[in-house]
Amino acid sequence: MQLVIVDTGCANISSVYFAFKRLGVDASISRDGKVIKAADKVLLPGVGTAHNAMAKLQQAELIDTLQQLQQPLLGICLGMQMLTAHSMEGDVPCLNLIPSEVLPMQSAGLRLPHMGWNTLHSISEHPLMHGFSVIDYVYFVHSFAVAPDAYSLAQCHYGNDFAAVIGKDNVAGAQFHPERSGKTGARLLQNFLEWQL
């Protein structure tokens, strides 16, 4: 199986690469549209701001490539936010693969960024969520989030509910960092590797 991690120029690419390596998969890291299109699975990582990340995709001429993929595509952290229609962080249009919106977190006075371990709830039957339960902890670092909607596959509560995992058709995203979430994060990555459309 050919897994390609999109080279978005962000800091967590090597840790994502090694998370897959621990699962026995030697991923490629590329910003070549032909390589990405030829992959069996594509992972879109991201840390930083939506505005900068979308600008880097634009510079690499990858926006059309990502929008046209038919194979499973997983975005993580900012990569998940980039899958949506629009981000209020910098008021930037995103890839519009999932018609959700990224909003500033409504944390009800809790400290931002939301940083640390939390559980999930409202977990769907989607193949990506196989084996997940409400007692599993995953690791978050973010100040913006997708509001819960019809595309939420799991939610988290931090002051208010937000979408922790989203999905539509061949595209899914996780707001938490699976590469930093121990066995639970590894389960999400393994589920992605096994996901058949």
C-alpha cells in the first residue's frame, strides 16, 4: 500500500511519519501532485495557521490535486480544518471537501489554546472510529475548532462541544494529534490504513 504524507512544510511531519512507521508502513512525504494522485491513501498534516497553510498548498499547486482525490484522505489537526469550506482563522477559504466551518473555540472561560488530553463522545459507527470508546483519551492543541454538525464522527467537550473527528465520502479529519495520542492515536491511524471505500 502506498501512503503519501503531503509535505505541507509544517513541523509535525516527521512525527506523523514515524507514527506510521511504528505500524509497519513506510510512508512517502511529497508535494508532487502526480505522486499524491497515485497514492492509495493520502494524509494531510498541519500545524500553524489556516491562512499560512492554505497559502503553502496554493504555492505548491496542490489545491486542485487534493480536491480531486478519490482515495481515502485524512487530515489531522490543522490538516482537518483545511478540509472544511472556510476558516475564521484569517478568514480564509479552505479545500471545501467537507462543508463545515472552523470557528474560534467557545471555551466558556477555560484556557486557550485547548492543550492536553480529553475524551470523546457522540462517537459514530464510521470505520475510522472502530474500537473507540468514551473512556479513550486523545491529545489536543488548538484554539479554533469545527462546530458539531452532520459531518461530525466524534465530538469533544471543552467548555462547549466541538467536532473532534469529521468525515464525508472519501475524506475525514481528526482535530487531535494521533501521532501524540499513544495507543488510541495509533488505533485511528490503523483504522485509516484499513479504511476501504
